[in-house]
Amino acid sequence: MSDAAASAVKTVDGGCRCGRVRFRVTGDALVTMACHCTGCQRMTASAYSLSGLYPAEAFAVTQGEPVLGGLHGATRHFFCEHCKSWLFTRPEGLDAFVNIRTTMLDAPMSAPPFLETWTEEALPWAETGASYSYPKFPPPESFGTLIPAYAESLASG
């Protein structure tokens, strides 16, 4: 990649509420999501959590040390130890990706959720308008179809 092309790549910074943990993502989200599981409802104090899935190599913590909170198993949630802001998730079965809470970006994403997960636990009035819905989390192999479908939806706009 030329220096000009490299400088044209979109980068977005983000961080926790208190500013002690900062991160950067390079490029666009591969897909945007809303999760309706009761765990996300409790961690966000809302009807669902919003996120963007990025390649792991496109993500870097630039300041501070995020800590585990929420889930501590194969799927791990990362928070600021001081303000407890939920920053990102490393999802089970998707080790090549990081799921970033899009509301933690300095310039929050304008793209709505393309897919929604755990709809079997959704509050009856909570609707996202997502193009794809799953009663649980979609199987990892489905992202091979979802990611190109999301890119196509952005291109057709």
C-alpha cells in the first residue's frame, strides 16, 4: 500500500467515559449489530447493546489497560477499571475479530444495526430495523455471508 493510500484509510478513536482507556480502529466495521440478550440489557441499562465488528488487526488500545468484566469465559468483555465503561468484546469463535461498542467511538457510527442477535430475549417493544435477526448468536460461519451482505448494503446505500 502506498503512503497516500495508507493515509487515506479511515481511523476512528474512542474511549471510556473518564478517558483513562483509549483505543483506535482502522477502516470500517465489517458489520453492525444489536444484541438483545439479558446480559447486554443489564450491562448497558438499555434494551440492547450496539456494536461494530472489526478485524482484530484493525484495533489497538492506545492508552490505559482495559480489564475483564461481564463475561470472563470464551467470550470476554473489556471495561475501563475506573469508570466501568464497556468498551469492546472478544467474541467466542470469532478470534480474528473485535466487537466494539460503537457508542464509545469519538465519532459514533451513523450506520444502524445490520443484524440483531438474541431476539428470543428481546424486550417486546425493542425494535432495531435490522436486516437480519437471530434468536441466539449467529453461528460463526454465517459471518462469511453477513459481512459481504453488509458491505453490499452500504454500497447500494
